[in-house]
Amino acid sequence: MARNNEIPEVNAGSMADIAFLLLIFFLVTTTIETDVGLDRKLPPKDPTPPIKVQEKNIFRVSLNKKNELLVENEIMSLENLKSATIDFLDNGGAPKGDGNYCDYCQGDRSLYASDSPGRAIVSLNSDREATYGVYILVQNELTAAYNELRSREAERLFNLGYEEMEEIYFDPQTDLKAKSELKAKINQIRTMYPMQLSEAETNMNLIAEFQ
Amino acid sequence: MKNYRNTKNRLPAVSTASLPDIVFMLLFFFMTVTTVKDNTLLVDNRLPNADQVKKLEKRDRIIEIFVGKPSPELASVLGSEPKIQLDNRLATINEVAPYVLSELAKKPEAIRNLVTVSLKVDQEVNVGVVSDIKEELRRVNLLKVNYTTYQGDAFLNAQ
């Protein structure tokens, strides 16, 4: 009689099956990867007065409907775009003593390319019928040019690549103090090589797209 | 006697008592590292590759717009012109601005100016469609965009 009053043990044998069922459900409905991509900031719509920019400070890149690239009025293969962009941005054409003189530039100091990285504007113009994949490739190469220059300066000044700095900055485990220090450094690098990428609507009317 | 020897030679059964624990561990692992898929794709969406990418974190701050050719089962009805997908339906370019604004209104006020529009565009699509969308986004003053890509060698796009 005493035995009957005991609570019978619950059979846990099917626990594994239940857990497997849940596991499979989550495997099917979820994805692991987080999205990655190229960040851009579009220019605001409200009309701003046009800014006069000297032609030598503009790096014209256009992509036609056959996915061919025209850089500064010369046909260029996609592979050479990055190095040409770096040469243009890092030129530092302003003479010594000029307000825009760039003391960290390592370029040719040619009179026909940009005065200083702060003044250099990359103008990207793409045909409506160009392929999006190639357009992204062009955007990627232009970003790569900026990143390479920024990294070079970051290595020189802080012994740390620009991309690593950003990675540490966006890591949620970084504490606040380190973050604010990093932020100042990142901003310093960004002002040295500001990303000024504009997408022209027409040849005359430049619309800037800044990062 | 015979019976006794038989039982002695048999291998002991493997205990499955800890199996639920192991499976639960796996379950929790997957629950924490994955995110829920919230859209069924109606368009082909083979994203381009890029290597200068940044992570798109915090999914609550993202509005997604898909562009691509209609998927094979819909292509017979809709043709092969690129279409825009908003949420779970196909839309025209005029619907982009109202959709984005209504999505923005659903977000808490504190993060509204941090919202990024993620453009998930198939790599075969023409740039024209994308610039139309960007024009619409500028019109409603949503200026942070992200050209969402796969991580990889960008020169694969040119082939």
C-alpha cells in the first residue's frame, strides 16, 4: 500500500527527441551570417549652392553601359583604378608655404592632380544601364584606395591599421575610455583623408556623397 | 549456466541519459548565434562581392529593400525585368518612399535617426533602378544607405 503512494518517476527518455525537434526548428528558421556591405551617406535633397571646385581637384570616374571605365578622359581597366585613385588623392600638389600644403602626402606633387587630400573630390558617374555588380566593384576599389591611405597614416602615427582601429571601436567589448581615445584617433585620420565621393547627376551639377 | 555467460559477454548499453543535455546545449548555441529569417525572397538575390565592407549590426536599425529579377517560378507571370521587393510583396518605385516612412514610424523614436537602409540588390541588375531608389530615399531624407554585399573578391563581379 505504501508503495502506491510514491510519485512515479517521469520518463525522461523522450526529452532528447523534444530537444532535437526544437534544435531542428531553429536550424531551419534562422541564419548565421550577419550582413556586410559598403556604407554610404546620400547627399540631402535640399538645394545647396554649388561649390566651385578647381578641375584639377576632381577625379572623374565614369562607367558606361558596356561596363567600361573612363578615368580622367582615358580608358582604364578596373584593376588599375585603385592605384590611380591613390596617386590622385595622395598627390599633394599645393606648394610649400601654401595653406593647403600636405606634409604627410607621398605623391608626385604634380600640378595637374589634387592640391591636398582635403580638397580632392572623386566624382563617380555611371550609366543607367551599367551592371550593379561592376558599379559595386568601382565603389569597392574607391573605398579601398581611401582605406589604404588611411591605414598607411594610422600605421605611421599610431602603429595600428585604420581598419583594425575601426574594428576595435565597433567591438561592443571595448570599454568606454578606450573608445573615446580611439574615436579621436579615427577622426584625426578621417580629416587627413576625408572621403569625398560625389555622384554627378550631370557633368555640371555635382552632388556630393560623403561618408 | 549458459544464460549467465551470455549476459556477461554482452557489452553494457551506452547510457543516453546525458543526450538531452548535449542537445539542449546545441540548441542554446544556435539560438544565441543565429538570427531569424524574416523575409521570403520573391526576387533573385545574388549579391555582389566586396572586400572593403563593414558589418551591419543591430537588425532593429535596418530597413531592407530587395531588388532583382523575379524568381524562376514567378518569371513566367511577371517577366524578367528587375523588380523591387518591400517586405513580402513586389512593389513599384513609387511605393518605396511610403514604405520606408511607415517602417521608420514603427521604430522607437530614440533610434530613428540611426536607421540604415540596406539595399540588397542582385548583381545583374542595372544601376538605373538603384539610382531611382536612392533618389526616392533622398526625397524622404533617409540618407544612410548600405550597399549590402557578400564578403569576397570584388573582381568576381566583373565576370
